[in-house]
Amino acid sequence: MTLQEYYIVYPDGDQQEIESPLRVNQVVDLNGRPLRPSWPAPRIIAYRICKVRTTEERGFLRRFYYAELMNMEQLESYARHGE
């Protein structure tokens, strides 16, 4: 039996375990939860997943999702267009 674990890796190198897998270019909140483009205000802390790395050890498959901080312009574009 193989257990799967998922982690978000923040720009400063900190890691946090998350509940479910993500994909490259997905936008997530501070806790690694996916965001929808239609939130009320784009003035939140959000990250875009830019890289995925997988490691495998005896009985464990770990996926690391590397996040980059989105700036205000990127957030506004995402809120308007979902890009």
C-alpha cells in the first residue's frame, strides 16, 4: 500500500501539508486551497503553483507544489479573466 502526501512549498522555503493535489498554474490561497476567479475582492494573499516535484520512498509518494506569490496586477487579471 502506498500513501500519498501533498505539500505546498512557499517562496521562503516553508512547507505545509495540504489535503488534495494541485496542478501547475492553479491559484491557491494562503493555506493551499484552490481559489475561484470570482471572489469579491482581489486584495488577498494568493499563490500560483509554478512547479511540481514528486518523491517516492518506501510506502510514500510525496508531491511538492512550489508556489510563487502573485502581485496585485496578476490578482486583478485573474479576478477579471480567470487567467
